[in-house]
Amino acid sequence: MTDTGAPTLWRTLREAAAQTCALVAPRRCPCGREDTWLCERCAKLVEAVPCRVESCCDALQELSAARVREEQNGDLVLPAGVDHTPLLPVLALGEYGGDLQRLILAWKNGGMLHLGARIAPGLSPAVARLVEGAEGAAPFLVPVPSQRSARLRRGEDHTAELVRAMERCGAGRALLLRAQPTTAQEGQGARQRRTRRILLHGRAAREAGRRAAPVVIVDDVVTTGSTLRGMHQALTGAGMEVLGAVVVASARVPALRAAGKRTG
Ligand SMILES: [Zn+2]
């Protein structure tokens, strides 16, 4: 058996590959620091405590109550107006900007696919937080599908690779569905415009739906949340139970986090 030898062999091969690459191109962290693929400071960015960001995603807000006048609810006085409840919880490692943005761009477009292996352990605690209190086995991790054109341009599917790396970290089971994002804007209603429609096909999606499998959506960056909304709609429509989403970075984060305070 090669069970015990395999990780060592893998490490040796990886190191050999890194050395070979270093001969051609010097090691450089996406932030610009030399002689390392990921410097200590950038490594800390992907090891950050995940924070909830769904309140910052406009397309994820559901209108939950509308009051024409002030109302008393127990000890609480509710002002006239509308309440918004986010469609699903979303956890991010940080705000999309600075070194975290450089790291994500290098991973997505800069040929540094190996960074996914460093991001995956950082996202695992976020999945654990979404699963807290839920019964049963590890959730399925579903990557947001890349546009076919982007996949062809890059030659790889970085979110699918990330999900595979997260499975190796024990965060859950990778569920790679055949999905097709569409850019078509169906209907004229505000909700339709806020949703990026995603079509699922294939047996894996039907199987997971039939078993009402608990799933966590995985993506690189969230901006308005319209893609996450589309995924939520496609997955729940197929019968799956969506526990939430985890992303590497969010275009906006709650004020406390932005100020550098840990909200946990
Ligand atoms: Zn760096």
C-alpha cells in the first residue's frame, strides 16, 4: 500500500514543480513580495474569521413587512416602513479590495490556481458555522458555475477546484452540478431583474434534489448577490435545502468589520 507514502510523494512532487517554476519565473506573492507564493500577511487574509455579509447584498433582500403606521410589538415599537430579511446567510473572509482583491485576481485570472489550496482551509470554518445546529451528514458544497466563455479563456474552473480542495479539508462533499448561467433578463419585475437565472441539468442535480440534500453554495466574490439568488432559486427549485453561501470576499462588508473590528 502507498497510503502513507502518498502525501510525502505529493509534497515532493509539488515542491519539485515549485522549484521548476521558480527557475522559469521567480516566486512572488500576489501582493508583490518576492520568494514566496503567499506571504505571511496575505496568508492571514484567508485565515480571517468569516463575517456575515448578506445584509450588504441588495439582491438578497426580501420584503418581509410593510407598516403604514408605527406599530407596537410587545416592548418594541416598530416604525412605519418596510423590513428586509435576507434570503440566505452569506459568510465572507473579507472585503474585496487591496491585497485580498489582488490574491483573488491572481487565483482566478493570473494562472495561480494553486492559491485555491490555501483559500480552502480558510473557508472551511465558514461552512461549519452554516451547518451548526443542522442535523445529519456533512453538507454538499456546490460551486457557482462559471460562464463557459470564462472557463475556456482560463482553461480551468477555479470555483470547482476550490470546492474539491474544501472537500479534501473535510468541509463537506463536493457536488459539481451541470449548470448553465444565463444572462437573459426574464420578465420586467424587480425580482426577476435582480436574479441571474441558472439552469441545472443532469442526473446529479435530480438525485440531490430527490434526497433533499443540504447544500452550501461556494463562490469567489459576492457583489449584489444576484448570482447567489439565482443559485438559491435553482437549487431549492430542484428540491435541495440551501443552508447558505460562503465566498472569499464581498464587495461590501458591515461597517464594524470594515473598521477592522472582529465581529466574529
Ligand atoms: Zn502577500
